[in-house]
Amino acid sequence: MRKPLVAGNWKMHGTRSENASLLTQLLDRLPEAPAADLMVCPPFVYLWETGRMLKDTDVALGAQSVCAEPLGAFTGEISGSMLLDVGCRYVLVGHSERRQLYGESDALVARKFLATQAQGLTPVLCVGETLEERESGRTTQVVERQLEAVLSVSGVAALGNAVIAYEPVWAIGTGKTASPEQAQEVHAFIRERLKNLYGSAAEEIRILYGGSVTPENVEILMACKDVNGGLVGGASLKSDSFAKLVCYKKEK
Ligand code: PGA
């Protein structure tokens, strides 16, 4: 059965020395057998150094984004092969901040998903509705559209090497976490869609919840049947809170 994954998205935070002390303290606080796999996603410029610090640990390295193109004249961009070269295993694609602040369309997210998998890296595909979309009853419609945009170009087999993250936009960085019922409802919807396409193998796909996850609410969220880990922003920037996130006990 899949092991949950807890991923820390550092966004545009940190300095070399802050990262070093965060990681040292985090590694110190981790139990020998954490309840979840762990991953951190530092800003691009810190990937290499962070990867060195994580060498011989069980903490995986992830990137926050990737260029859809493999190489060439794309000033300011970072390719999938570069991410692989510096030791990444995962890449976040379609985070709502990329969609909303940098205009990433469903089509571009799909190309980034493919660019990630082309390097053997695992994409963490982020989906989720805005408050306005939720309030107008369009949550599942939006999530389905975001999923379909990727699966229609990647093919269903691509699910074998992918993680999905449901992140309601209204819950990100706001302190307003989705209730376990709200999270489970959308996670179950995603699982059902994946099962329709992928059959029983869909049970193995990790669907993370993201949006104001904290040590206080992690256990109740992770106890939801279809929640298989978390994508964590703010609470991943402090070693004590991040360490606590991987030590929760999942109820049977
Ligand atoms: P948050 O961010 O935990 O600070 O809400 C989550 C995310 O954006 O992935």
C-alpha cells in the first residue's frame, strides 16, 4: 500500500544559512521510521546545496516548477534535465500561484507535466478551485477540467508515475483549512475519476491535500480515507512544525 508523502513547499523563502539550519534541525527531529515519506522543494538556486545536505537521508528533493521545453533559448527558465542533474526526484506542476500569478494555463501545465516525466521525475500535479468557484458550486467541475487537461495529453499510463495534490486556492496561506469532510469529498471525487481511467491501480496513486496544513490539523486531515499526505507551505518553514507533520499516526 502507498506510504503517505509530506512535501514542504518553501516557495520564495530562505537563505543559504536559514536553509542549512532548517534542514539540520529537521533531520535531528525526524524519527527513525516516520509515518510518511518526506520531500522539500526549495527555490531553484538552493536546489543543489539542499540536495547535498539531504544526501544519504530519506528526505527527497523537489522543484517548485519546470520549463515545458527541454533546452534552448528560454531566458530565465530551468529544464527538467537540469532538475534531474541536481538531484531532484519530484516537481510541482500547476501550483495555483503559478496558475494565478504567472498565467500558467491548463495546456502549459500539461506540457510541464510531460516535461517532468520525460526525465523520469515525478510530477506533483496541483489542482484546486478558487473561493468563487466553490461558492458557485463548481469545485468538482474545475478539478475535473484541470485533471483532464493533463491526462488527455499524457495518457492514463502516466498516472503510474505521478502524485496529485488537491489544494483549494482559498485555503492556501490563509489559515482557512478545508474541513476533513470538504477535503475527503474532493479527494474521493479525484480517486473515482482516476479509477474510471486507471482501474484499481488508482488506489496506489497518492493524492495530497494542501492548504494551511499545520501540526494541529494534520492528523484529522490524514485520517480521511483518500488523503495520502500533504503539500505544506508555511508550516514547512519551521523544523518543529514540519517534523511534527510526518509523525502523525494515520488511523485505520
Ligand atoms: P500553505 O501553502 O500550507 O502555506 O497554505 C500550501 C501550498 O501552497 O502548497
